[in-house]
Amino acid sequence: MTGAEWFTSGHGGLNRYFTDLYSTLNERPGVDVSAAAFGKPEQGGHSWGPVGASTLRRAYTAFRDTSALPPDAVIDRHFCLYGRSAIGAHGKHPLVVHFHGPWAAESRMVGASEITARSKYWIERLRYAGADRFVVLSKHFRNLLVESYRVPEHKIRIIPPGVDLARFRPSDSPSASCTILCVRRLERRMGIHVLLRSWRAVIAAHPDARLVIVGTGTEESALRGQAAEAGYLDSITFEGTATDGRLAQLYGQAALTIVPSVALEGFGLIALESLAAGRAPIVTECGGLPDSVQELDPSLIVPSGDADALGDRIVRALDGQVPGPGQCRAHAETFSWDAASQHHISMYEELVS
């Protein structure tokens, strides 16, 4: 397995997924797995070096990885730019590519030039060439691979993610607070600016409501300015980064969580973490996000970018119209890493049989 960064050194959904999948596979009997990424590795993992170097230098370092692989090894690449070639001493190894999101389109969302975005797109296409399987978390990203990257549909496997059910657990007693929790990178596509626009309706109905935003990113200054201009600083807290321990504490203090993405959302692992902690997430109809709650309560899904609909649903949730901790936890348990890892093992066995 090759990733971008180990989760201990770089927070984010891709890094969480890569790290947790590796840890689960590493505990499975009969599975021999190695993994490399930048930053401090998980036990048994390998680091290509510290985070923070230039993208070009890191790509070169990862590509030059010459560690020995057995002849029947499968290479599972989790970020298109970082990862060794599938060609080794024993010929071509089967190559699996996890598609966590369109790198080029994400660059456009943060203001990259069209030349930069198109260059990234063709780098993606180059790094996907020759892959035997592609793994996506939702039908939405399967369709994106087919339509935008011309990947044959028969090569794509939809494998829903898992959630660490031991790390995130319901608190001993249900929260009676009016605290809303939003855990997101502070980027435009995450839709936190829409959440802030919805906040006036929330505090009009529930003056004691509080919003805690966890995360950092390029939009932090703009979002803080938006909150200040609207006069929300007394009811909104920007938490910054949070450890898993602190995040678990925040879940326990919250009444519910919000995942307000407006673009390029593959699944939304944070929604599963919220459910595992016994807190219902209100999500937008964006990408694969609805897959996390559709079978629990479809009313938790609101139109993407619609501040009025989001505000109304938050108010109704604070009024009690929301699944309880037991229902949320039971739903989260249908997304186990054991099941996700078994799907991966079956795919790997198919490639080397």
C-alpha cells in the first residue's frame, strides 16, 4: 500500500482511510501487508520521510521506492502522485488505484489556473494507466471515473469505507446541549460558508445554540470574517485541529453534527465517525454523502448549497426530530473495517489467482 501521509502526521479523510485500512489488514491472519507514506508511520509501516517537502520532491521520492516485493504482490496506490511503479524485478505487479477524489478538479476549487488543473488531470491519467482495478467509496465517484477519466466500468469496485468502532463510541449519557459540531477542512468545497449563512435561522429558534467548527484550511480567515460580520462570534467557536481524544469528547458534548459539503465529496468518513459516536449527522446531497445516512433517515439529507433548507433541518433536529444515539450506533456498525478489509482481500486474491 502507498499513501500520501500517515494520519498521525496529516489529518484528513484520505489519510484516515489509508491508515485505518492498513492497520486492519495488518491484523488479519494470513495477510502480509506493507505500507509506505510520508510522516510518522503506524506500527509496522514505513515512512518515505517527513511531511512538508515540495510535491515534486515527494513524488520523486515515492516513485524511487526500490524495496523488494514478492512476485505475487499487489500494489495498492492511494494517491495518484505518490507510489512506486507497478514494474519491478518480477515484471508487472497487479495495480489497484484507490480514487479518493479528482485532484485536478479539487485544484480548480481552490483557485488554481486552468493550465495547472489540466496538467494535474493528465498526470492523474498517466498514473492511472495500466491499473487493473480501481476502488471507489460510492456510485458517485464510480460515475466520475467512467465519465471524466474514461476508466472502463468493469475495472471499478465500490467498497464502502469502515469506521473505527472502538475509537468512536457513544458517551455514557445522551447530550442535552444545543451544540452543533462540524468537522471539516476549511476549504470552499466543504460548504462551511453555507452553514454560517444558515446560522441566523438556527439561533432565532434556539438562542442557546452553539456551533463548534473543527479544522483548518485556506478558507479559515474568510470564514472567521464571515462569522464576525454576521455577529455570530458569541455562538461560534473555531476549534482548530483536534486529536482523536478531543474529537471524541466534542462528539459527546454535541447534539448533532453537520457535513455541509457543496462539491467533490466521495463519501464523508466524518459522517460515519459521528454515527459511531451516537450523534446523527445532517449531510448534503453531495457526491457520496447520502450513502452514509440514506438507510438510517433520509430526512438527514438536505440540498447542497441551500442555507435555508440546512437551517430548517438543524432547527428540527434541535427540536428532537433526529435519530437517537442507539439508532446511530447500530447504523454505524453496518460500516465495519472488518467487512471493508475482507472486500479488499477478495479483490487482491482475484488479481493474483
